Amino acid sequence: MLVRYGIRPDDLASRERVVTQRISRMMHDQHKLPGFRWWSAFSGDWHVAVLFLDLVDPTEMVYGTPDPLDLTHPAVLGAGKELKIAVAKP
């Protein structure tokens, strides 16, 4: 898909917002994709999902129950460990 859309992997994983916004704008404006997913610059195991609300039918979107996060939540602790960031004890 990267070759199809002319996207370099290092641009996609860039931490420079202007670079990733340019890619998003191209996917929206030129290719009219309702959304896409790419890997995080922090870890290839993490993904970012982007939806363009003007190209998605909101009646077809399904939401799950939110999982409130706090400093003891396993996802927060796992992210801190992965990023080597100490999570303060509440």
C-alpha cells in the first residue's frame, strides 16, 4: 500500500507532525479514503487509526464502552514500561 500511494516508510513513522499531516491530507483529498491505519513511531506493535469524519457514515460507526484510564491501569503501566517512562504512583 505504501508503494501504491507513494509513501516512504520513514515519512509514515515520522515524529514530525507536518510530515504525517501531509500524508493524511493526501489520503483524504486525493484518494478519498474514509480512513487508514499505520504503525506508531514509538513501536511497530502500536497502531494509529485515522478516520475522516466527512468521508465516514457516522451511522455505521460502532463504539464500545470506554475504559477509563488512570495511573494504575494496565495499559498505562504497559505503555510507560515500553517507553521507559516511570509512571508516578497515585
